[in-house]
Amino acid sequence: MKAVGVVPEELIRQVGMAIAGQRKAAGFTQARVADAIGLEKETVSRIENGVIAPTIHRLGQFAELFSCPLSALLGDYRGGAGEDAGAIAAQIGDLPRDDRRAILRIITDVAAIAREREILRTRVDAAGKREAERERAEIEAAVSAAPRRPRARQKL
């Protein structure tokens, strides 16, 4: 039985990798993050590398700084569309109307591209499965059509 209060090393590593990913996506250096939340650059590095675990307070600071949901820092982001839409709204809410509309047009175009990519991926996967099934059927037919030779007896 695991001791209460012990954080598994794998979780600490996943959180660190997620923090590093969010930091890079936000375009921040470790030094800039350290200055913004009152840490040493080395401490940010150690958190990102899974050497030390951030506190809940620090996770909140990272999420606020990166403008991402706290769940995105837990290494396995499973936010729903509503949470994502809220994050987008928070980012663009204070912009002028024309800028918001331009951003929404960009998001619409990117979403259309992502949908098309998913459709193509589904088609490619289906074609691959059909091809694999066809090859399997050919092999089975060849094996069943092959003449069977009697096994030679071994001399003892």
C-alpha cells in the first residue's frame, strides 16, 4: 500500500513536461517564468524536468501566467469544448470588436482545416484496414490452395 501524501514520480514528470509544453506554447523562457512567479530559473528547470513537484499554489500561478486551464498542467489535459471556448473568450474578450471578429474568422478557418484533416485521417485508416484484410485473405487463399506434402519420416 502506498503511503498517504507521496506523489508518484511519474505524475511529477508528466506535470513538469506539461508545464514545459505550456511555457513554450506561450513563448516564455524559463527565466521569464521564474521572474513572473518569483522563482529561480533553476527551480523552474527542476520542476519541468520532474526533479521537484510544484505546489498547488505554484500550479495556479503557472496556469494563470500561461492562460491555460489548471487541468492542462496535470499532464493529461481532458478539457471539454466549453472549457476551451472559455479560455479563448478570456484571451480575446478585452480586444476591440473588429479584432475579435478577425480572430474568430481565423479560428473558423483553422477548425475547417482540422475537420478536413480528421476526415482524411479516417479515410486513410479505413483504406489501410481494407488493404490489410485483402492481403490476409490472399495469404489464406494461397495457403489453402498449396498442395500438402507428406512429412518425411526421420530415421532414429
